[in-house]
Amino acid sequence: MILVELRKMFRRPRTWATITVLNSLPVLVAVLLVLTDLAPRPGEGPPFLSAVLSNGALYPLAALAIVLPLFLPIAVAVVAGDSVAGEAQAGTLRYLLARPVGRTRLLVAKLVAVLAFVLVTVVVVAAVGYVVGTTMFDAQPVAGGTSVSGTSLTPDEISGRTLLAIGYVAVSMLGVAAFALFFSTLTDSPLGATMGALAVLVASSLLFTLDAASPIAPYLPTRYWLAFVDLFRDPILWRDITRGLALQGVYVGVLLVAAWANFTTKDVTS
């Protein structure tokens, strides 16, 4: 069942169209940087974007930072929101459950397919960012311009920390997928499930900017999304990274249990 869902996911043209469109923005930004030779000042704009003119090996991180606040969550929410609700809207969910396949097994297969999409998408964005960065910009590490703290990092250190950052962003997007999958079990509308997940994320982002919401800020799902920047400090600051991983773990665990409880007990009519 899992292999069926994986084949279904990655044989859909819209899956690869989504990934292609997602990568178009970082590529466009890189082209504009090359043409204008103007990057944001340090601390302004997406993280690492000010450093890529001198070190293109950092562009995978800039690419992730460019798509992370909006475009990457939308892509994940669309795919996860369609996982169950899409079958219900198409009228195929009841036929899937008519087979000797339990609801739990079907939900697990859907979940694995969504997780695979998240991982593949994040890796592709980083890979395209690396190719674009090393092709268009100087890929040699420059002393004083590599780490956020102003110290230089070796190519091996950059590679290792970049892999950790990719993993961290993927885990952050699992929280988005869990929200969308949960809403997908509540409705027969993929658009409704997607909009529900995005509404939560938009509300989280807005609340994070309000001083009145500071008591709940550490528990907002988007609070630690950009904490992967701390991997490039010298030394690495682990506090927000570990908090972000723990927070996403709680959200993913609670929402997946809720999705399972709802899906295994709901009356499927479509």
C-alpha cells in the first residue's frame, strides 16, 4: 500500500510541477543578484542572502530561507490536504476502503507519501540552490564571511551544517503536513483542508508579531522555523534548534493521533 501511494505521488505531473515552481523563485533571485550585484545588508532580507555574493556554497540555505516563510508551507499544505480529502472528493475513498485494507494502514500509507514529498522537496530546493550558487557565485569560503558569527568555516563544516539545516527545515514542514493531514480527515474538500492548515500558520505568524501574544509565542508552530540559522553560528547555538524540534514533535504527534482517531471512526460516504 505504501509503494502504491508513493508511486501515485511521484507519478503525478502536478507533484513535479509544484517542486519546479517552488524552485523558480530562488533561481530568479540568484539571477537578479548576478545582474545587479546588489544583495541585502547583513540582517536584512532572507538569511544568508547577503553572503552568497562572496560564497555561493551558502546559497542552498538562502534558497530554503526564501521559500520557507510562504511558498514551501503552501506546497506542503496542498499535497497533505489532498491526501485523504482528495480521495473523498473524487469518490474513490470508499472504494479504497472496500479493499482488504484497514483505515489505519491507508492513513499510514498516505502519511508516508506526504513525508516523502516533504523530504524530496526540501532536498531538491537545497540541491538546486547549491548548483545555482556554485555556478553563479564564488564557491570558495571567504574568511570572516562564512558563519553568522563572522568567523570562517571549512568546506566540510559548511557541508555538514547544511545537511543539518536541510533536516531541520524538513522536520519543520512535517508540522505543516500534520495540520493539513488532520484537516484532510475532517472534510471532503482538499481546498478546505489546505486553507485550514494555512489559516493556522498565518495566525501563528501574525500572533508572533504581537507583544500581547508573547506568553504563547514559544508554542506557536512557526516560532522556530528559521532557527536553522543558529547552526551557522560559532559555536552552534542549540537552544532554539532543540526547542523547535521538540515543538514540532509535539504538534506532529498530537495531530497524527487526532487524524487517526477521526479517520478510523468517521462515516465514509464518498
